[in-house]
Amino acid sequence: MNYSTIKTAVACSLVAALGLAETAQAQEPTVFGGRSQYRTWSIGVNGGVTLPAVVTGYSSPFGGQENLFDYNVREYYGISLRKQFSHLFSLQGNLNRGRIFAANHGSAGPVAGRGATPGSFESAETQVQLAGSISGVFQLLTIDFLRRENAVNFYASAGFGLMAYTPTNYTDRDGNSGAATGEGSFGPDGDRDYILERYIPVGVGVKFKLSDRVALDLGHTMNYTGGNNLYGLVANNNRTDKFSYTYAGLEFSLGSSSKPDLTWHNPVSTLYDELKDPSLRNELEALKQRVSTLEGLVDELSRDEDGDGVSDKFDKCPGTPAGTQVDGSGCPIKFPEPQTQAAASTYQNIQFEFDSSVLKTESYSTLDKLSSDLRQSGGSVTLDGHASSEGTEAYNLNLSRDRANSVKQYLVNSGVDASKINIQAFGESAPIASNATEEGRILNRRVEIKVNR
């Protein structure tokens, strides 16, 4: 596989992956929750062996068959830092160092050390001082997908990096004699002890979840370099060099232990569990029943045959002539002769259900009495709305205002001049009982009536 082709394909993949990551960050999923409820950072350590991937008869899983060197394994190790953007994609930074060894194979062409005659060297060992890369990691397949969390994840990765290395050539095939490193002669000006080269890491692997914090990582990565001097100077070598890294490692999840790890999140399982949860189905059926009941109540309350503004359900004097001024019970108002105003009456608080501003039927008698008194006296009234402490302060402030408006609307419908009614919203700021108990919270869901004579 041509290096420039690999570089183009990987670059396009990373650009697309980064675009998906930005989209995921800008619009967090609403069905399965946003990333804020998960742990998304992890750190890992790994170690394994390298192969030059230029062996006669050896076919790389990423393409190509070479014929320059025999293979000899050498140690390679590193650390990683990964950011998970979704359960399918993450970005991972890697730092590695170690060695790569290759020896001349039988009939293959000879190698030549820097400054030496072709054919005078038979093996090469390369010391990788540091290789740094960033890769996109794509989850391909999971096992036990109907469990609440995945236990095994298969993945593929591709990225881009820079590598600093020093090749040493030997006159024998075992790397023991005739060493020639070329130190101090590398770089554009020939004054460096190392070669700086770009490379493309492409790999596959599998992770096993060992615990809530720890995962075992097994993988194989092909590293495609941009030059042909990874093993020193090779005679008649017009191909870019590459090597493979087979490794095992441990990955440790970072963040709060109260949050699950997004790497192992399984939205299919979560959706399945939610759909199969009997309590959710029962709750849905209960909500449907409540909606049906409310729809029937609205239809009943909306009927007003005589058009006096009082629902037939509460109209005690049906059939009043058009234009007749009626009270809250639908009966014509009898205006009394002027008399000395009595002392202000005390009215019971109007109570409400949890998270509701709908009037209860047991409140109608109190409100009818209030309506009658206000129309007779011509006085005004202040309605103070209150709420219990469930929910946010802003939400409870709006809820208390809605409750006061519900009482006002009832009074207006019963003939009270809207200009005589003032409303105030206090939210949860003025409880009359403890919000620590349900009994106290019930008392706090109220509208207080204050008549101004």
C-alpha cells in the first residue's frame, strides 16, 4: 500500500471523525443522556514487541509483501491518554519508545550503513527515542450487547505522528559486530544524532472490561513511515519503511466513581431495558388515563347553554336571560342597599395538587363566597401564590404565579371586576409548614386570599 494513499485516507478519516465529535459535543443526545453524566477520560500503559514488517513471505494485514529482511522481535512500550466523545468514537494520544531489529534474508539485497560500501552490513537495529501520535479510535463491535453495559469491545484506529529514531547497522546478521550508527550526521544539516520522520499508525484491537475502572487492551498496529531509512541505508530500497507493534496493556478510567464510563455505555441495552420496564409501562398507562379524564372534564366544564359565563356543571340558575349579571353559581345578582361594611372575612387557603395549577372542586365553595362578597362590597382582593420546595426556585415561582392566576380567572368568570384583583407570586420562599414532610408540602401548595375593604 502506497504511503501517500495511506496518508490521504487516514487524513480524511480523522477529519470526518473530528467533525462527528464536534457535532456530538454541540448537540448532546437526549434519549441516552449527554456526556456530562459519564466518565470520558482514560489513561493507559502498554508494552509488546515490534517486527520490521519487511519479511519474505510476510503479508501485512494492511497490505503489501516485502522481501528485504528476516524478522527479530524487540521490545516496545508506551503510554496513552484518551478522550471518549461517544460510545462509538474517541481520540487517543500515544507516546512510545523501544527498538526494532531486522536482518538480511538469504537472497535479499544487502544493506549499506551510512558512509559504508553497499553489501558490507547484514542487519540493523533501530532505537526509537520517542514516537508521538494522535489517533481516532472507532468501536466496531461489542459482545453481550443486551447486557446493561458492554464487556468486550473491538476497535480500529488510525492517526498521524512524528518519530525520532537512530538506526544502527551491523556487519553480521545477529547485530553483534561492526556497528555503524551514523550519529551526528542526520538531519537537514547533518548535525543530529537522530532522524525525525512522520508516520501513520493504523491498528485493530480488542478491550476486555476487568472492572469499573480497569480494562485489558490487546492490539496490533502497523506504523507506516514517510521515509526509507528506518533500518539505516538499504541498497536498492525505493520503498517507504514500516513496522508492526503487537501489544498488551491496561487502561484506567479517570473521573468521578459515581458516573459510568462512556467507553462501555450501551445505548441499545438502555433503550431495551427502558422499553421492557413494567413500571414505565404502568406509568404510561396511568398518564393516558389521567389525560382521558382531564379531556372529559374540560368538555364538561366548557358547556354553557345560557351563555352567562358559568359552566352548566356549576350553574345553579340555568336559562338566565342574555345580559343578566350573574354570580359564581350562575344566579342573577341582587344588589343590596348601601350599608355599613362588615369586617373583612377570613377565607380558607386554596390548595393545589403537586406540580399543578388546576383548581380543586372543593375550592369552588370558598371562591363562590369570595366572589359574592367582592361583588357586594365592591372591595378588592390580593391573591398570594405559593409552592412547595420540589423543583428549582425559578420553576416554583412561575408555578405559584399560575396558581394565583387560576383563582383570578375563576373570580373574573364569576363576575368580579378583573381590576379589583391583584396577584403576587412567592414561589417556595414563604412556607407555612416544613417542606421536609409530605404533609407540610401539601399545606405549602396554596393561594392565600387577602380582601381589601
